Amino acid sequence: MILKTNVKLNFGLNVLRKREDGFHDIQTLFVPCHEFGDTLEVITGDDYSRTSAGLFARYGSKATHDIPGNGQNGTETLVQGISEDGKLMITIARKEGVDWDPVKDLCVKAFNALAADFELPPVKIFLEKGAPVGAGLGGGSADAAFTLRALNELCGLGLSDDRLSEYAATLGSDTSFFVYNTPMVGTGRGEILEKFDLDLDAMGLEVKVIVPDGIAVSTAEAYSGIVPAIPEVEFKEIFTHPVEEWKDLLVNDFEKTVFEKHPELAAIKQSLYDSGAVYAAMSGSGSALFALYRR
């Protein structure tokens, strides 16, 4: 099974309070964005892969067949890993290089989450990364959610989207969103979801996404210095206002701390407004920014 993944944008992101479990309660609107994405193939048993030959042809000159524990040096454009029990093999290709252990990829964690409750057959995963890494767009979370959906179908597990969402929530705060992949308000850690009616096309709006080169913002970095607070305007009410008013109402709380450390991101946001955007913001914890323009 071959799937094309997508990323997400955060329309507003309020950090409300620190929780006893160490996480934070947030509120945000997740919106699918198909400007970036990965190619994910999941096969079972000895099924034939339709992507592996192309991956090795394009990336194989710097490939490494990694065995758990051997480590990575981050220069390989194609890496492979095999689980300790031998039931899962994963191949990851990325033109900028893969600097993480493939057996710790979220796709593997998705497989393991289901394997803990179901007898899964041997599986091979082939992942070609096209979505930016470390930009706040949720590319890795999307890969995990799409892996859950693929395994559910290939293995005949019969799990509902709501049940898949429960598994996804154990993998990341925004992973559940990608199970549904439609505009949704996220609360709690981001895993409590409510469908939300937002149709940018009907509103006469188009999206532009900017991913600055060489800037990656970790979640820990984004949260450093955050002061949780309850916004004065109720979150969903903001979207009843004209989009031109969102500039002053729809806030990403991470911008304050991230922009202080990366002022070039603040400059990019201002340049988007200077170019005619009616709304511009950072997505998630950054570093990607997006803008809405009237058609």
C-alpha cells in the first residue's frame, strides 16, 4: 500500500496551563496542508515493493544498512533498520540526509503500538521524506498516523478512526489529528479533537507556506520562557470575525519566545504582511510560517 502524506498548519496556538503530568493544555485549530508530504509504502510478508527500487536508485549511493545499536552519522541519504525481533524492516530516504535512528522513527512506534495488542505479520516500511523536518508542520506525526491506517487496512484489524486516534495519541500530541485529516480544534495536549468548519476556498483565501533554511526549533526550545494564560476572546469565536481581524486575535503563543531567539522569523512574518497577506503566523512550535491571501 502506497500513501501520500501531508502536513498540518496551526491556526492559532494558545498555551493555557501547565499540567501535573508535565505537559501543557493548549488550544489550536489544526488544518491539513498538502503543499508538503512524504511517500509511505507499507507491505506485509513477502509482498512486492513498488517503491524500493526507485529509492535505492535515487539514494542508494550513500546508503547504510543500519543495525540497531550501530548508530548514525547523519550523512546518509538512505538508511535501513530492523527491529530486534526481525518482524519489521524500515527504509528511510531523504535528500538532506537522515540523522535519526530508523528503528526509533514514529512509523516504527506506530507498528509497535498495534503489535502490542494484535498479532501482526512481518512488515516492511519504505518512507521517502519530502516534508520538512523540525519545522512545526507535523510531518513525522503524519507518517505515524498514516502507518496506523495502512496497517489497520492491510491486516484487517477493523479499527474505527476513533480507536486509531487513541493509538495515535500515545505517539504524539498532534498525531491523532492526522487520523481524521480534516480541520479540527485540538485541546488537551492537542489529542482531544473536535471537527471544525473551515473552508478556505469558500472564503476566497489561498495559503502560502514558508520554511526557512537552516532553522529548526525544538519543542523544548519553544516552550522555554512560555507563560501560560487564558485568552480574553473565546478561541472558536475568533473565526466568526473577518479574517482581516485575526491578526490581533488569533495568536500563536510560541512566537514570543521563538522570535526572541530567531528574529529572522519575525522578519519573515512581517514580510508576508508587507506582501499583502491578510493573516500570517508561525505554525506550531516553528520554524515554518504561513500566510493567507485574498484571491
